[in-house]
Amino acid sequence: MIKKLKELYIKADNEMGIDPRSDEVYAVAGLFDTPNEIIIAADKVSSSAYKDFDVHTPYPVHGLDDAMKLKPTKLGYFSFLFGLIGTISALVMIGWMSGIDYTSIVGGKPFFTIPPAIPITFELTVLFSGLVTVGVMMFLFNKLPWTNNPLMDTEYMKRVSSDKFGVIIKASDEKFNKEEAINYLKSLGSKDVSVIDKFKLREGNTRAPIFEKKFISALAATAIIAALGTYVTLNWLLFQDPFNFMWEQQKVTPQQPSEFFSDGFSVRTPPEGTVMRGFIPYEYKGLPDSMVKFLSNPLPVTQTVLDKGKTRYDTYCSPCHGYYGDGDSRLRGQFPNPPTIHSEKVRNWVDGNIYHVITNGQNVMPSYASQITREDRRAIVHYIRVLQRAKNATDEDLGITGKDTTGTQKNTQDTTTQNQPDTTK
Amino acid sequence: MWLTVYYGIGMWGNNSTIGWGFGIINFVFWIGIGHAGTLISAILYLFRQKWRTAIARFAEAMTIFAVMTAGLFPIFHTGRPWLAGYLIPYPNQNAIWVNFNSPLLWDVFAVSTYFTISLVFWGIGLVPDIAAMRERTKSGIKKFFYKIGSLGWSNSNRNWQHYERAYLILAGLSTPLVLSVHSIVSFDFAVSVLPGWHTTIFPPYFVAGAIFSGFGMVATVLILLRKAFHVEHIITIDHLEKMCKILLATGTMVGYAYGMELFIAWYSGNQFEQFAFINRIFGPYMWAYWIMIACNVGFPQLFWFKKVRRSIPIMLVIVILVNVGMWFERFVIIVTSLHRDFLPSSWAMFYPTLVDFGLLLGSFGFFFTFLLLFLRVLPAVSIAELKAVTPHAQPTIHLNGHDGPGKSDALPVEDIHIKSE
């Protein structure tokens, strides 16, 4: 297995172009020993008729750029430009995302301001600029990768990547002549001049191996498989529930039986004397009516209060007392009908007395203190007064409304109800 | 680690008072260690400190691995590491964007940018060296990878010209970057309102501490490395001595920061601030505080003496203590500030669990695995850069009229590349 793999690698390696070389000359190369020699040689070559030459050194030698008469690199412009693009895109991104598209208040601050955006803007500036600098340097200026560079695997390359300095004159130069170039390099003082041939590409193949169909399709297949694999895995992971201890908790939910309590109920009855939140115990509970006949209703009469009183009355009182307080129960005799609230007696009660009856209960009527809040009971009292006034309205009352009173019939309904026995005592 | 992933971070010693435990301590610790590499390669490069070349490559590699190690901890600390992708602002199915006002998000950007730029910096430094190794490898698997890695680099001066400029620009970009990363990490603390965290000295204090701990770790590993690989002639005692001087300087800066924190606590007149620091020094975690003071401020003071600076065993002991001390610094900052906050009813102590210690130990394992792999397959010392600063490596003549001493008597450059095997 490993042996096969090794063979495969060697084959792939050879296909990038090692052996054998073609007969076509790539360049003539000369080696020099010291940095000073290479500077002088580079200066002479750059002043000569040869234009297509290059100098190879194991490390950057200062002054060689001048000697080769190279123009200064334009890399800095790219770095600056893309740094600027990074800055602007960071600000636009943050501004749009947090200022326009998804505004959320954080600590009462404005949606978009510059100070909190500075760190990310700086980082993106550096990121853009740095990556572009390296990318441009490697791929645009230096035209790498160049995997079948003819200089690879030559004695010349071995020397110049270690401790020697070299000049090559390429065959692509207009003035190139193999013998002349060898003699020229020797005249510069090079002690070791060699001829470097191009790699032989496989027959019928003029493209670089990296652009071969097989390679490209293998690359594409790998990319697609990797992308799909990542996509599926990530999606699968996203919809996993890794632990569900959080939503299967040991807690009591409504209507659930309990094994813990002997009566099997999970909902417990509150202990004696427990006061519900918002309910204040009624001071006159269980006391006779005489104690409360001086109590007034502190709640102001407003439209809101009356509306509320109507709602509460219709909800809690009307099933027995009827919508207008006539004692016409909707329960159709299944429960004893209460007396009317329009009797002389009830109309003469102070507000406190009605309130007391609602709170305390009376005869068969139970206490409503646990169902209706204090304030709502008072609102109901006001509403009962409204009903009483409306039922026993006089002509003067109609005068208040400014309507024509002639022809209105006197309401006689109350006389029938008033004959019912008084059961309030 | 599996326990953490499966059961969540309830396996850690964190509780509702001390919400940040070992996870964040380890994160800050490793990020700090990651600062030495880029400092050496970028800032010392701009200052033309030539001695840096012997240790730069190694320190850069250390940076990358330390940042990788550090990056694991916040991801685990999220509790659902597979959802860490939500930290990146991309148009996701929830149609929400990240909170750009949060220092924790700044961290995401700072750490990932730092990692990317450090990786690129390290990568372009490697290209010429891989090319040199390519020329010395016979056909085979190794050669294949070296060939790919070197991108066909041929040492052409037309390439070197752009290469040098790119290196300079990257150094210029990395210099503010390296300072920004730990500043932003310190914002995680300083932007909160907790006494002991809410101080303006945090960014410079953290950066000094990061350089300190980074150099501590570089020195620790280098001392062992030069012995194991017999490269004492390349990473010389002079290099180590210079690192000791930097350790002394940054250690004293950190000491100044400790003192300044106490001074401000007193000078501010803020009783919460004062309590936080008195509690730090004399409270239940006073042992951690005094370990920190001794290891970070005390022992490095021995580096004033030249004999100590040039003695390998003493140096090794001190730099290991520096690593310990810097870990405890983060422990002190995080745990003692949190464990007694404004509300005495919520005061608590921090009890790390076995899982915590396992992750701490595992992070060292993770880091050293990568480091040793790097030492095995790639050149640990920058070959090309080191050659460029060897004596007589640069020409003595200048062509623009100011000729040097004429014909040079320069010696051939010593062949000092390190083979990978």
C-alpha cells in the first residue's frame, strides 16, 4: 500500500517535469563566489545588450536592485489601496448591519457610532492589506507557483540556494547565442558556467501539468465532495440536540399527579391565612351590616371605572342578579333567585354596605373577595348605582340629557319586582 | 474534552458567581504566549534587531500554534462549539447580525486576523527555505511536498525585490496588529464595570504581560531545543541573554502595572475598587496573588546579573516560573475579581474540576504536538534570513558613486542550513 503510494507520488513528481530534460536550452548560468562579485557582474550584465537576464542569490543582497537597474516595486500601492478598501468595507458592513438592517438597542447607545467600530475596522484593514500584499507579491509580481521552473534540480540552483551567487542569461533574449553567452559570463569572472535545458513535457502535451483535464477534474471533484461533506455535516450538527436535560426537568406542571405528596396532588392548597398577591384582607369580614353603613366608596367615578364595573358585574354578578340587577337569574331556577337591587332598601344603602355584601356574602350568596379585587368591587358598586339610577329614573334625569320628555312612558317594571319578599336580612 | 462537549460547561468548575474560569484563563494565557512570535518577527524587524533572525521562525511557529490553542477555549466556552460559526457575521437563517458593540466580537475579529496574518507571515518566510530544502531532497514524497510548498521559488533577485518589500509591509502591518490583539482581549475585561477589571491601564498592561509570557515560553522551548538539536552555534547564549533582558524589561513593566493598579485603587477613593484589591492581596486567594508577584516581578529581577543571564540552568528555572506566574496572573485577574463582587450574598469560591485540569493539560499537549511536528518537517531557523545577516554577507561596494573599500576580501558564506532530519 505504502509502496504503491510512493510510486504514485514519484510519478506525479516526475510529471511536473524532472527527467529527462529536453534539448531546448533555457538559459546559460554562471556562478560567483561573493556578494561583491555578483554586484559587479549584475551591473555589467544590466548595462550590456542582454535584457532577459536574472540574478539568483541565497538571500536578498542589498544593492542588487540598483545593479540590475530594476524599477522600485509597486507593491506598496496595492497594500494601501486594499487597506483602504478594507477600512471602507468594514465601516459599511458595520454601519449597514447594526445601523440599518438589524437595529437593536445595546446599553442605550446609538445604533452606529465610530468608536466601537474602530477595533473591527482596524482588524479588517490589516487583514485585507496583508493578504493582498502577499497575494500580489507571490502571484502577480513573481508569477508563482511555477512548478516546472527549469532551474529546479540543477547544480546551479543547489549552489545559489546555499552559498553562491549566480547570473543567468535566458535563451528567450533576442541577442542570445549559447557560445557567446558562455564566453561572456566567463569574461565577467564566473568560475563555473553551465547550460540549463528546459524540462521535457510529455508528448503531445504543451500545457503545464497543473492545467491537465485529469488534474482539474480531480481537483473539482475533491472540492465538490469536501464542500458537500462540510455542508451536510454542519447542517446535521446544527439540528442535533446535544443534550435535552434542559427541557426534561424534574418539575411540577399543572394537572400532573404527584408521587411525593400523600394525597397525590401536585398542586398544594395554600396554608390557612395565606393572602394572595394584590388582595388585601377586608377589615369588616363577618361583621354585621351596621358596622359598615358609614363607609363610602373612595374610587372616583369615571368612564373607565364604570366600564370596568360593567365588565366585572356582567362577569361575576349577572348570572344570578341579571344584567340589569332585577334578580332574573339566568340559571333558570336551578339556584334560588336573589332579590332585586332596585328595592327601596338597597337603594338607600350606603356604598359601603353594597361593598360589604359583595366582599362578605349574604344568605346564599358567597363571598367574592377571593375572585374580585378590591378595586374591581368598588367599580362594581359604582356600576350598581348606575343601574339603580337608570331603572328608577325621573323626568328630571331625562332633562339632564336635553331630550324631549313628552310621550315617554314611565317605567313600571320596578313595581313588580318590589313586591318580592325581602331576603336581604 | 468530550465531557465538555457532550454535557456542556457544567462539567467545569464555573459557577454563577465565577462565570469565567479556566476556559478564559487558558485563552488569555495562550493568546499571550502567541505574542512573542510576531513581536520578534515584526517589531524587532522594524528596529533592525539582527539577532532576531535566529529565533524568529521558531517564535512565529509558536505564535501560530499558541493562537490555535487559545482559539479552542472560547469556542468550548460557548457550550455548543459546533455553533461557533454564528460568531461570524454572515447572512444566516435567523436573519440576525452579530453585536458589533461587544468586545467579545472584537476578539473574534482580532484573534482570527492575527492568526491569518501570522500564518501568512510565517508562510512567506518559509517559501525560500523550502526551496532550498527542495534542492537537497531526492525524488520522493518529501520532494513532492517541498516542491508544492516552495511554489517553484528560484531565489531570483527579481522575486527577492518584491519579497523584501512585502515582508516590510507585513511587518509594518503586524506591528500595530500585535499590539491591538491583546489590547482587545483586555477590553473583554476593561469594558465591564467590575472592580478589578474596569481600569484604563489594562491594554498596555496586557500587552506587556503578553510579550513577557511569550518570551518566557519561547525561551523555555528554545533552551531545550538548542540542546536537543545541537544548534548551540546558531541559537547562541547571546541570543538567550538578549531574551533575558527583554524578560527583565517586560517583567518590570508588568510589576509597574501591578503597582499602578494598587495606587489607582487607593487614589480613586472608590471603596469597591479598594476592597477588590485588598481582597486580592490578603483575601482567600492571596496565595495566587503572591505566586504571581514572585514569579512575574520577583524572579526575573535576577536577570540584572550577567551571570544569571548567561547560566542556562538558572535561566530555565526562571523562565518556567515566568510561565507559571503569567498563568496565575490571569487566574488572579479573573477569579479574584469575580469571586467577591458587589453583592456579598453571591460571594463564592472557585473549585476547578478534573475536566478543567484535563483541558489545561490537553492544551499543552495540543500545542507541543504541533510544535514538535513543525520541528520535524520544517526548518526551525530561517535559513535565508540568517544568511543575510551573517558577517560579510552583504556587499561592501555601492554602485552609486560611494564605493567601499574596493575589491572585497569577503569570505564565502558559511553553509549553515539545518536539515530536517
